[in-house]
Amino acid sequence: MSRTETIEENGIRVVVSNHGLSSGWDIVSLLVDGMDPQSGRAGEFATDKDAIRAAFERGEAERQKRQAKSSGA
């Protein structure tokens, strides 16, 4: 059965799915303050929870990188 999960916290919006995969989960969409930083590789995560956690970690890292860049660090 194919599933998609969408979760949003603190300006980071994550969509993960197992659609079309025999195993694993993909980060389908990751938006940080409305902007897409990058994507991962197919079936990278074993569970939806792993994919969601990784997406939020990547989102927070991207936000910190942008903040450092805008502050001239």
C-alpha cells in the first residue's frame, strides 16, 4: 500500500512517500520558509519516520546556512 505523509513545523514543510518503492521511503518535498533546498536519492530511508526526521534535519541545516549567509558569516 502506498502512503504519503505531510508534516509542517516551524516553517519547514516535509512530504515523504513510499509510492512506487518495494521498500523504503523518499523525501518527496522539503520546503524551508517556502524554498526548496535540494532532494535525496530513491528509497534512501527505511521508514517514514526516518525520512521525516532526516528532512527536518536537512531543513534546519539549510535554514542555518541561509541565515549565516545573510548575516555575512
